Amino acid sequence: MDPTALLECVTSLSCIVTQASTGLIVGALLFLVAAGLTLIFGVLGVINFAHGSLYMLGAYVALTAYRLSDNFLLSALASGLAIAVFSLVFERLFMRRVYNADVLMQLLVCYAFILILDDAVKIIWGPEFQSMGMPEEFQVPPMFIGGGVVPVFYVFLICAASVIAAVLWWSLTRTRMGKIVRAAAHNPTMTSVLGLNTNLIYAAVFAVGGGLAGLAGALAAPVRSMSPGMGFSILIESFIVTVIGGMGSVSGALVGALLIGLIRSFGSIGFPLFVEGIMFVAMALILILRPSGLLGKEPRP
């Protein structure tokens, strides 16, 4: 531990800018994964334990698409769409059969797919670490803000996550479809009685959630190495974000993701061997002070 190094960093504008930008891209990626996870839970009441594997699959699909097209933006969009379609098939054929089952059964189904997808990645792409590398369009000099270095790709990631967060908020709160989704989450029986197809709503929500995870994997591909099983660590962090923000709250997922991203970034300076522990300590404190999470709804008495 080196608290002195952390103190020196927070008193230096250049260090604050550099570490904050790093923390924000970590938070942006975590938000995209956690938003899909919390959206599925909020509407379907199911925790998709295979969500991290969708993130992994998105990264590998983006890698293949990029090698074929040499266009990163097109590859990221294609990857998000492909994982959304895969999630739709996964939900229709498997997950919908265990919605009302014990959580252990849901866990077993998801864990089976974690193993299947890990092995599928090994067969298709190989067990070795792979890297996309920085796309050519982002191979430009970094930006200098307050003496800190901010790569252009970091700015793109932060902006992309901000736009997606705004679109999600607008879609859920300002559109008819968003009202239907919230109604299905609150009272699926009444929604069905009103003539709305709740099965279709569930499938669409699951597809959107999975697509967000796949898009996160695609956006992470240039800055993170890829390997089978890479979805496990992001899944754990996404659960922490979801718990901190509040189960079922997309806005809470955004706040929790940014908080965890900044904790990881600045914590790595002062407490490099205890960064993971700090995240769990933060989660424990929030659960003690506010069991429903920062923006989660308090349970009805």
C-alpha cells in the first residue's frame, strides 16, 4: 500500500485527468454490461449468470468482423446485433423455460452455457490470448487536458456510453414501448390481460440486454486482450455495479459503474494489491447504509 502516491496524484491535475479518464472508460464498459444485466432482472426477474459470456462472445465476433471489414465501427455494430440475435435464441429456447423455476435451476442453465461458450471460443478462435489492436482511425496523437494524457479512443468510448445511456433513459421513460416494458416489469399479469404479448416483451428485453453486453465486448476489444473465460471477471464486477446502483435500476447501473471505475483507477495507485477488496468494501458499505442500492427502490412493507 502506498497512500502517499495516491495523495500526490489527487493533488496533481495531470494525474487526476489521466486517472479519471481511465476510470471513466472502465466505468463506461461496466455500465454497458451492467445495464443489460439489470434491465433483464428488472423486467424478467431473472439474473442472467451467462451475461459475461455474451460480453466475451461480442469481443470475439467483433475481432472477426474487423479482420473481414477493416472497419471498427461497423464491426462493433455487427457484433452487438449478432449477440442480440444469439440472446434472443438463448431466451426463447432455454431461459424462458426456467423463469418460474428455482434460482438454482436458472444458475445451472446459465452455467452450462458459460462452459459451452468457453469451449466454443477455444474451438473457433483458439485458446491463446488474442488482441485486435488499436483501429487505424484511432491511431492519432492523444489529447492533453490539464497536463494529463487522454487517448482519443477513450473519448470515443466515454461518448459512446453516454449516448447509449441517454437513449436507454429516453426509451424507457419517454416512449410507448418503454411504458409497456415498465408495465410488464411491474405487473405482467395485468399487462397480458390488456392484450399485450408479454412473451414478446421478455424476448425483446433479453435481446437488448444481451446486445448491450456484446457491444461492450466489441468496444473493449481494442484496449483489452481476449481469451476464453474473459467474461467471468466482468460478470463479477457487473454484479457489484448492479448491487451498488440498485437491482433493476438502469440509472443506478450508470452511477455504480462510474463509481467502480474511478475506485479501480485511483485505487490502483494507492492500494494496488487491494483494488478488488476496495470494490467489495464499497459494496458492503452501501448495502449496510442503503440495502436497496443507491437508486434502487425500497421494498414495499
